[in-house]
Amino acid sequence: MKSKWPLVALVCLFLRTEAIDYRSWSCEPYEFFLDFYRCCSESKLSERSEPSWTPTTYVLYEVNPSEGFNLRRDVYIRMAVFMRGLRRMPGWENTKLVLPPWSELHHWRSNTINQRNLTWGHFFDLESMRKFTEVIEAEQFFREFERWSTGSGRHEARKPVSINEYYRLTHFDDMFENGVFVDKFEQTPCTKALTKDAPGFMRLHATFEIDDFYCVRFQGAATLLYSMFKKFGPERQPEIRTIFVGNAEVVLHDHWGNVDYWEARRSMRFSKTLVSIADEFRLHNFNSSNERDRVQRPTSWTDERPYRKAKGGDFLCAHLRRADFLYGRDKTTPTLHSAAAQIKKKLLELGLRKVYISSDCPGMEFNDLKNYLRRFKVVRFTPESRAQMDQLKDGGVAIIDQIICSQARYFIGTYESTFTYRIYEEREILGFPRDLTFNTFCKHEEATNCEKNAVWPIQYE
Ligand SMILES: *[C@@H]1O[C@H](CO)[C@@H](O)[C@H](O)[C@H]1NC(C)=O
Ligand SMILES: *[C@@H]1O[C@H](CO)[C@@H](O)[C@H](O)[C@H]1NC(C)=O
């Protein structure tokens, strides 16, 4: 390409007899032949009022680094529901939600593979998510920003990304004022350094420039963000407005478990690659497929309807959270022996011979569990090769677990585990009767009245 420039410059000189700095041209040589006037008029380009850019607002957000994958998915739903509402407000129609890259989450413990800078498309079907509201990957935001900030994005060095308003949210010390929980927010002095807040974005693009930095105590649902943006933001919408919400987990759901919640949740279909790996595993181990299991799964989530007739494959799934739950939650976490006894009882009751285990337990514990359940087929998913592990990552393996569990005849989960809750939701979407889904392990197998997870059935209207 470069070699054509001297020729182009000569033609321009011939036509305009002006000294031309061709580095500031915003067109490629081939465009030159189509529109040589624009190409030769170089820096005057910006003076002409070309309506080349629709005013756009980008809302970026990040979650406290210590939060795990499954809670982050929940924070996404709060933001997505908010975004859909926001885009209906005058002046906000062209707002986009920028998805925070996934980077080295706590529970992603395989440290021999690269688990940084992962896109949402790695785990989810973005096209399906976009049928709920306008979301884009971080990389796309950087590209769009660059294109806007350099006019063409071709001849200038990469500019820092400007964030017009950065809001770092924190909780109020006292949630209840005179015993009442009220929605409110209030600016406070800032103390901590910024880079700790947004490791995902920062890693991807280290050169953020922040115009206005606000530390805000925040209490309330996502819609309250709108009041905050209005209060601190500019009066007139600029061409590009970039807003960053740090610690977005502080924001609550507008209405947890209502129709909006479930639409956003249903739109979060998993990536096709992960689904096909899980499907192959189901077919091979359990002779299970969507048709045979009578689950509801139209091509688009927008075609899903109330349905309760799913049957599931001929296997039970147990999600058995171990690791840190053994310490922090030993009062509710069963021993392996007790968990095995509870699984066995259910298998016999349902006349099933196969069980799928989703667990963060080490291989030795898994073998113990198999020994306790010797008369049954006990399996779990492990990547078939190092290359596949490299491709899937810990997050992808967790999702494959969730897909397989969501298709089982019967599911038992762990008390107060967000991983378990995501499986409950998936099964609600697929249309299982509630009693086959909302089950919780007890600490002791003989307990009949132990604490159970909440039941949040799907809502369609
Ligand atoms: C993540 O992205 C940043 C910026 O593109 C890059 O410098 C860094 O090396 C990436 N990290 C990994 C592990 O790919
Ligand atoms: C799988 O299921 C189908 C339909 O229920 C059945 O016809 C077939 O024999 C099964 N295959 C095996 C290997 O069990």
C-alpha cells in the first residue's frame, strides 16, 4: 500500500499546488481514485461538518476482583436490564453496554493456562444476548473509540481512551435510616488508587484517561444509576460520552426474578462450541439429547414459552461444592460420605443408574465418591487433552458442567452456591417440573428439615 503514496501525493500536488502532509489524510489509496477531492483536502476534513458520527454513550462497568464467575453473570443481568430501560429514555437511545473482559478469576485455579483477556464470546452467544439489549465486547469499544478519536483510525498512533465520568461505588455504612431501606446516593472523598478497580479493562488497555472521578456511596437498584448519570454528567450530550461504573456489584436488581430479569437471563445462551461439547458428552455417556429429554430449546430464546414438561436424560446430576465451602460453610456442607448417601437414596427412588458429578473436588475425593457409589455409573467431565483445556479454560469447563446438569432428570445442588443457582435457572428455562430442580444437599443424610435454597420460578409475564 505504502508504495502508492508518492504517486497519490504527486497527483494532489498537481491538482492543488499546496504543500501536503499526506500523513493526515484519512483515506486509503484506493479511495483516492473514487474521491480525490476529499483525499487532497487533507486537514480541512475536520472543518467540514460531516455527520459521520451518531452521538453515542458507552457504559463500561467492572465488578470487585474477588467476585466469581457466577455472581458476575448476575451483575450483568442488573446492568443489562438497566441498559434496556435506559435506551428508551430520550437522548440515550444510542447507548451501549461494554462487557468487562474476564481475567484471572479466583476460582480459575489452573495456573498453567492463560486465563486473561477472555471475551464474553468465549462463554456466551453474543448474538443471542444482543436480542435483549445492545452489548459489545471491550475490544470493539476500543476499536470504535479509536475510530472516532482519530477521525479514521488509520494514520495516528493509538490514543488513550478517555473516560468522561468514572464512578466508584461503595456501600453506605448504615443501610437503614431509622429502620427503613431507602434508595440514595452521595458523593464522598476518594481514597484508593484507581487501577485496583478495573483489572480486566486495565490489562486490556492500560491507557485510560479519566476526566472526572467520583466516589459515590450508593444504595439502590440499577435505575438509580440514571439519576446519578444525570446529576454528575454534562448537560448536553457530547458526540461520545464514556461512563465507567466501578464496583457494579453494589447496584441491586430493579426486581429480582421478574420478567425482565428472566428475559435477560434467557438471552445469555452459552457459546455454541461449549454447547456442542456438552451435547456430545451427554449423548455418549447418557444417550441424552434435547429431543429425547423433551426440553424446550427453540433456536431463539425469544420463542420460548411457559413449559413444564421437560423429562431430562436418564441420569441424576449432583453439584457438590467443596474447596473453600468446607471451611467457610462447614455447617451446611455435607461430607463426601453423606453426599453419596443422599445421591444413592435418590437414584434408587427414581430408578436411575447413572450420576453426573459437578464438583471442584480433587481427583482423590472424586474416587472416594465413586467408591461410595460403586453400583452406579459415576462420571464427570474432564478435558480430553491439554489442548482442549487450553481452549476451554476453567470457565468453559464450569459451563459444560452447568449445561450437562441442566439436562439431567433430577438435580441436587449445594446450599447458597451461585453455581447451583445458575443451574436452577437453566432448568427453569428448559422447562422442568420444579421438584426435579430445586433440591439442596443437607449436611446430614438423615436430616429431613435442613435449610434449602430459595425457589425462584421462571416468569413469562
Ligand atoms: C492482555 O491484553 C493486553 C493488551 O492488549 C496485553 O498487553 C497482554 O499481554 C494480554 N495478556 C495476555 C495474557 O494475553
Ligand atoms: C438411545 O435412546 C434411543 C431412544 O430412546 C433408543 O432407541 C436407543 O436404543 C438408545 N441407545 C442406547 C445405546 O441405549
